[in-house]
Amino acid sequence: MGKGDRTIPKYKGCMGKAGQVLRDVLNTYGISQNKLAIAMGVRSSVVYRWFNELIDPTVNTLVKMVVALKLLDIDAAREFVQRYLGEILEDEGEGEVDRSTNTE
């Protein structure tokens, strides 16, 4: 790596994590897969595949998922975001760029 190169840290468990977090949040807040599918405007089979970690949602889909959860239950949406993305903000030191040697 040359001077000024930056790397994005790998966060533990990001791939497949959406399904696990989604399953936990839907179960905790009593939201059915079908109800989420209707709120998102997608087939329930797609939600089933996320829920069972068969596929991962895209970034755009994650945004739609949070918006739909917010309509169904604001606390469910908050918990999903916190549990799915929260560790990125909470990990102290990871992902920070040493700016003392950065010449840009």
C-alpha cells in the first residue's frame, strides 16, 4: 500500500446479518413477513428468502425495508438499523484513517 491509501475495514458478520437481524426484529415486534412484504411492495417469497438468510438484500432494498418498518413500527425500524449498522459507529478505532501521514 502506498502513502495515502485507505482501506475499508471488514466488519464481522455483515454478509447474511440482515436476515438474522430482520428475523429477530420481526419476531420481537410481531410483524409478519407478509405484512413487511406488502409495506415494501415486494412478494412475500422475497422477504422469506431474506428472513431465512437465503439471499441478502441490496443497499437500496435495505433503505426500503427500513422505510417500511418505520411505517409499521418506528421502534422496529430503529432496532433494525441499530442492530444491523450500529457496530460500525460503535467500534472505536476501526475504520479510522491516520490523517497525520495523509498528504492529500
